Amino acid sequence: MCYPVKCPTCNKTTWAGCGQHVDQVKASVPANQWCTCDKSADTASKPGLFSGLFNR
């Protein structure tokens, strides 16, 4: 199930969870409060799990 969370970049609402219920989360949040940050840029800047484990 998906649920609302605060975006660490813009402090607006985004979602977390399985991805199948994003529309339900978005329906409960005013459009001007929905995060529009680029998710691919956010995840690309963070090291992955194995990178952190193996110091690469």
C-alpha cells in the first residue's frame, strides 16, 4: 500500500510504498502541495546498497 511522505528536497508531499496506489495518495493531496522533484536525479546522487557495503 502507498502512503504520503515528505520530500526531503522540497518538503512537499510525495509517496512511498508499492507504487500501485499512487493515484489514491495524490487524490488526498492538493495539487500545489505535490512534489515535482525529479526522482531519477535524487536516486542517482545517492550511493547504492552494495556501493556502501563495499566502499565503492
